[in-house]
Amino acid sequence: MSSATGRTPFDYAAIKERRRQQWQRRMAGFEGLVFKAWPLQPAKVDDGIGCKVGGDPEPLIAYLRGDGPLSDDDRESLAGLIEQYADLIKRKLRPNGRPRGSITPKTAATECASCLVRIGKAAWCRNRGRKRAPEALTQGLIKRAIELMEAEIPKARGKISAEAVKDGSYLRPDRKTEEYICMELEEAKCEIIELALK
């Protein structure tokens, strides 16, 4: 059937069906095996399409162990796949960011003192309905937190820096340190909160 201009209208359903069949043919061959083995697969998430880690390399491994032919394009696809897995392995072995230092009495005491200061500032802010604690209060909390941690961890005596405690008090709390303070240093926690609320 032709229109007034002499052109035939597009049959979108037929075009869509041809593309689907072409895609199925590609996925049935070596390219499909590589696609299914790709480590970052599209995944539906709440806000759109994201990625999930982990493909299924087993069918590709079985194909490679067989006597199937490999074209230059197949070899290039396989090289790209291996590079993706190599990147994932490197990221797994060497995570991003600065590596954590070893736990010493000094670092443990500094982290606990920072957590105590954070708890004191949070109590003051909740009590006053404010978002930030004053500098004078923070300095007092730091001084007392250092004293408490030096008494708790004698090997750290004289090694805890007030600046390191202050810097640590702005960081996101470490769950293990908070649990330790709640379980083992309940008296120190109560004393810091009492000092903050004076």
C-alpha cells in the first residue's frame, strides 16, 4: 500500500522483529557467550539501570575447551573480557583509597578519644537544638577524652595528639569503636556526655 507521496509506510513491527532475530543470532554464537560472561552486567535498580558484578563464564569456558573456531573479532572480544576480569581482581586485591594503618595503642586510643568527643558534641547539639558545638566545648571534650584514654590505655600515654583527635571527631563513626565504647567504656562515655551538657 502506498501513501499520497508514493512512499511505502514503515512496518515498525517487522523492523523490530528483524532486530530481535538478529540479536538472538548474535547471542547464540561466541559473542553471546562473551556477553553472558562479562563481569559487569546491566541490572535494574530503583532509579534506573545500574550494574551488577558477576557474569556466567561457564558456557564460554566450555566452548573454549572444545574445538570451536575463533575469528579475530572473537579473540578481541575475549581479550576485552579478560581485561575486565583483571580489573575486578586488581580492585578486589587493592581497594581504592589509603590503606588502613596497623592498630597500635596510639591509634586505638586516638580513635576512641575521637569517638568520645563525637558523642559529647552530638549530646550538646541535641540538648541545645544546634548543629555545631562551640570550639571551646570541643577543646574541653578533647582534653578530657585524651585523659580518659591515657588512663584506659597506658601505652598511649603522651602519644595522643589533640589535633588527631579533633580531626577524627569530624569523621564518620567506626561501628566497632562505638560498640567498644558502649560496652567497655560506659563510664567514660557518661562522663563526656555530662561534661558536654554542663
